Amino acid sequence: MNPLGVHALVFAGSWARKDRERAVAGAARLGYDLIEIPLLDPKAVDAAATVKLLEEHLKAMDDRAALVRTTVAADAFVFSLDPECSAPMRPEFLTRRMRQLRKEHNLTDGSFDATILALRKWTSSELMDAGFNPAAVSGRQGHTVQVMLHHYSTRRQSADIAAAAHLGEWVHGRVTERP
């Protein structure tokens, strides 16, 4: 089994029906065998609907296997490209896909880190730079504000320059309110 997993909040903002469908599909598409369900509001998690979604995923696995006249292995991996689901998606599947995306978007100079951790850091930093409330950003990442600020948001030069410009304008009396 692939020991790596992904947090559902990478794909969606909650565990509501449409979000959980999007999260499971996204995790499957990227080759994860584990999805961490956000329990921001444990009472809001619909366990029966989650089981139903996973049963639907199993049926889709069975249907895919039947297309090539085989069956899903008894010890199947939840997310697999193999028709029998007897082998997990290889971790380099995502690496190759990210490499392909970097090439398609002309990000080949090596300055763009496309790891999941880097993307989570970028998401937090981008939302913080856009002025979103730290509690909202940390909730989206599934962490406390302290963890998000310490591990996921990064100080970016563009934000630092904007902050310095704002302070300069404020000191010189040209700003009447805070951003």
C-alpha cells in the first residue's frame, strides 16, 4: 500500500457532498491510497454518505476491471491504474504529471517547486497575501493558525514590498484606513 496520502482540503473546502466527491476523485486522479477527511465539524460528516461514495468508487473499479475481462483483486488498492487494482499508483505518477504541467506552462527554469508541500505553502501564502483572514486560510489547510503560519505560509518579497509601501504611505499621511 502507498503510505502517502493527501488531505481532502487540498481539493475542496469541506466534506459536504460535492466537496467529498471532488476530493475523492482528485485523490484517485493523483494516485493516493489514503485521503484524510477534514473533521473541522465532526457532526457535519455524513458517515453513511462517505461509505456510499467509497462503495460507488469500488463499483467503478469493478466496472473498469470488467471492461478488460478481469476482476478487482481481493486486496485491491483503492486508487490504482491497474484494472485489477492489485498495484498502487506509483508515487512518480504525480511527479511526471507535475513535470508535464511545468513544461506546458513554461516553468522549466527550476524556479518553480511543484511538490504537494510547495503547493500547500503557495496556497497559504497567496491567500494571506490577498488579505484573507488567517483563520480562514488555516481552516482551508486543516490546521491551526499557528501551524499554518509556521509551516505553510512563507514570507514573499512581493508582500514585503507592498507592506513597506503601505507603511510609507501611512507615515506620510496618504493612507486613511488599514487594508
